[in-house]
Amino acid sequence: MKIFLLKYSNIIVYIASIASIGGLIVTISSNKNAVIIALFFFCLTLTIIFIYTLMVLAKYNNIEYPEKYRVISNYTKYETNDGQNIIFESFRVIQAKCPILNGIDYHFKWSGSKMPKITSNLQEVEKIVDSPEDYYDFAQLKFKKSLLFNDTCIVHLFCEMDDVDNKSQPFVENKVAIPLDFIHYRIILRHKDSNFKKNAIISRKKIDAQMSSQYKNIGSIPFDVNSKSYEYQLLTPETGYYYRIEWEK
């Protein structure tokens, strides 16, 4: 907003000056026609300022939030009882950053050979797009009620995944392009035996890095043998990275 004020303050001041002159004419003039003309230009100037401000704010939001919304927080769950039939579930709290938001494209990348079955308890799944290998797939989710600017809602995604052929890779990943509060991960592996105690690895790489770039390890998560799960909260992650949690299959 400071950039906006600095960049366009001269134009706003110029238009406001014209409006002030018009108001002065209305105040001191006794000519009815002159008063009407002055009022017309005064209202016109205010309308121009209003429209111009909306256009600039819309442009600013498109640059800051190219997807027209921001993710505030994200809950991610990966669960399997047998290592072959997998449930992936996500709840995101989002905030609209455009005048009207009717839905979003939820991007995901399943590494298995079969496309997952995708549903949502809160939105309507209009279409699922299987993208080329180097790009994220996505599900088009339509809101039951449109969001207005700065409105918030919960976005739900439920995926049933078949990995009978053992082609998938054991990781979950999130892209953090704009600031968010946290990502909560829960990875439940009920098929692991009582002797399994290996840590999961937390890693990241730059969003603009080449596909072949290696992820850099930034931490580890212990395996809870009682719940047979990994659980971790990534608080205020640095933007501009893919974050990944990977474990032994």
C-alpha cells in the first residue's frame, strides 16, 4: 500500500485539487448554471478517483496474489492401513483477494500410476486435470457461496489413492509462494511393524529451481510407535520454497 501511495499520490492530489476548485465555485457562485456545471464536474471527479483507485488496487492484488486468494493455514493428512490404499486429506483456510471468488484450482501431484478419486465435503469438484509430468495436476473446486474480498472459508479435498503396483513415492509436499501461518502435517502408517522407528526428513528447495535440483534437508521428525504416525507443524514457513516430508516406504 505504501508503494501505491508513493506511485500515484501526484495523480490523486491533482484530481483532488480539481474537485476542490469545483467545490469552491459552488460555494461562491450565484449563477445557477455555473453551480450545476461545477457540481457535475465535482461528482465526475469523485467517480474517476473511485474507479481509478479500484483499478490500481485490483492490479496490486493481482501482483501480490496471482491466484486471487491467500492460504492462511493448511492441515494435511496422509493415511494408509496397508501401504497400498491411501487417503490424502487437506483442509485449507483461505482468504479471498479479489472482488468475487467463485472457486479455486487445488494443485496436487500424486506420484502413483493411477489418478486418485477426488471428492470434497465443502465444495463441488467440477473437473480434475491430469497435467504433464513436470507440472502439478489440479482439481477445480467451486464454492457453494461466492466469497467477497477478504472473506474467508475452509477448502476441503479428499483423495482416495490406489498404489497396488507400488509406484508412488513416500512424501507429501507443499508449495509456499505467499506468507501463511502454518502447515500441519499428520502421516499415519498403520502397516508399519512395532520395530519401525526411522525418522522422516523435512526438506525444501526453491520454487524457481530446476526440476532436477536437490532438496535441502532442514530437519527430521521422529516416528510415534504408539500412534504409528509422524506429526509436525511447520510454523510461518519462509516463502519461495517447496516443502517436503519424506519417509521410508
